Amino acid sequence: MMVALTYCSAIFILLFAFASASPTAIETHPRLFNKIYAFGDSFTDTGNTRSASGPAGFGHVSDPPYGSTFFHHPTNRYSDGRLVIDFVAQSLSLPLLPPYKYLKGNDSFHGVNFAVAGSTAINHEFYVRNNLSIDNTPQSIQTQLLWFNKFLETQGCRGEETKAQCKAAFDDALFWVGEIGVNDYAYSFGSPISADTIRKLAVASVTGVLQSLLKKGAKYMVVQGLPPSGCLALSMSLASVDDRDDIGCVRSLNNQTYVHSMALQASLQSLRRQFPEAVIIYADYWNAYRTVIKNPSKYGFRERFKACCGVGEPYNFELFTVCGMSSVSSCKTPSEYINWDGVHLTEAMYKVVHDMLIEGGFTHPPFSYLLDMKRHKG
């Protein structure tokens, strides 16, 4: 940490870095894909971190009440239940994705989840060089690409001489790149590094990884933008009450993630021109989330900003007393809350976001276009 950062600021960085729909029926599609490969941060991580290795400030993900809604026990997901990627798998008639770091036997037959909580878009070495390193979360999206390459080797895909094995690994595969980049802004909070610099480096890094996947053989890809991070309980509790936008969230942070997502969309358009045979879908997390915040009752939510699991007023969130600690309890009806622990979302909200992305028109082109292309191309 830079000397100029106060202890409280450091804690803010640590906590902020780690960015359901009760179990209702899920609309399913015929199995057009045999496997999913997922990437991202804690919003997509299905178990690559545990309490011992999870992000500082949220090192209790292996403890109740995490996982209480659907699984009825902690699964190292940063929620009370399933995440967007879980609902995606179920809607495509596939099993839930196993985390890469804890694969067992034939777990990977229907795909692998490489997302890991605390991940950055920019390589960790950038933060080391700028004295912003948080050593317990050194993974970036480049790390996940390395993991994916190692996984390919286990499938017999090692280059030109193993084309058949590589084709098998990529055939009928959906690549789902969950949101990643919020942690980069959090790491650089309070430092001389500008948000513009972070955005340019982060988008370039993600674009490079996507380009590598497409060159390797990815044909069907969904890339999520960033959510409006200014609507999280953590952000609301720390920002000035004067820093609010039209929906009551933190204006400065929401503007930051909006500009980031616009830059990402421009980059995806460039990739579409470079890889015309691939189907690249942008998932508009920002507008989907905002739509819910504007009219929460329409989606079954009573609480827009309060965390379900936490302590403290007015947002049921405190920096030093977080969900999973023995002294912290959760609300009785998580499905009425958008926010789970102050930084991550409830299963109910992840389910709503999934529905908006897959069925509700918040992807560009529509997700149905991707499905139609898969049907036609086989």
C-alpha cells in the first residue's frame, strides 16, 4: 500500500475489491452447448477461493450463512445461493460448473469455472510496480487464461500437432466472461493512478484475453460489462451523501463503471470485425441492474441498498464486521434484498439479472441470436 493511504482507505480497497430468486423454475433451452468455460471475479467464482484464500475482508465465504438459500451450506460462492453463471448453466441444461482449482475426476466434462474472487483485469505485476499490491489476491484475468491453457493440456490440446484434441475441447463450448474490472479501480483508490489509466489498461487486458481465446478456437462468447458499483451497500456507506445519482446510488462510481462498460463495448465491436465467424455477445449488466433499482418491487425486492447479511446503519454494513463472522446474522428473507453482504448480490438478484440477460433483451446482440447461430452452424 502507498504510504499516503490511511488504514481505513486500505481496508476500503480490500473490501471493495470483492465485487436470488428463491429457487423458482428456470426456463431451459435444448442442450445446444456441451460445456461452458467461465472467467471473472467474485460475482462469477463458484468456489476457486475458500476462507483461507479468499479476499481480505470477505474471508468467511466458507462459513454460514453463505450458501444458505439454495445449497443449504457454504459452497465458497459469494452469495446466499446461486450466481448468474449457475443460472446460465441450468438454463442451458448443463450441470453447475466446477471451480478449476478443485477439479475432481471427470468434473470438467461439461466445462470449468476459472473465475476467482479478487481478480483484476490488469496483471498483478502492475500493482506491484506501483506499490499497490495486495498479496493475497494476486490473480488476474491473465492468470485465468494460464489456468485455461493448463486445462487444455490435460485434455490433450498442446498445439498444432493435437488439432483433434483442441477441436474437441472447443466444440460446442460457450465462453462466459463475467464482470471483471471493479477490483482494478478499488486497488488504485487513493493513488496517483487515474481512473482513465485503469480503464484503458483494464479494457486492453480483457480484450487481449478474449482475442487469445478467439484465436484458439472460441466461437460463442458472452462478455459481461460492469454493474453500477455505486449501488452496493459498501459504496453507499462510505461515499458522501452529496455524491448521489438519479437512482440514489453513488454518482462518481456509477459514472466510472458506465464509462468502462462503454469502452469495453467498443472493444468488442473491434473483435467482431477481427473474428467475423465468432458470435460475441455483450451482456449489459449496468443497465439491467439499474432497471431493477429503479423499480425494485416489480422484481420482488423490498430493499434496494441494505445488505441482507451484516450489521450497522443505515445499510446493514460495517467495514470491520462482515457476513460470515459469528457475530453477524442474515435477514430472514434474502429474496427481498438485492444486496447480500454489502458487496455481492443475493441469489434472488442474480436470478433476475440472469433472466434479464438471457431472456429480457439486455444483451447485444440478443442472446437468442447466439442460440440461433448455434442451431444453424451446429
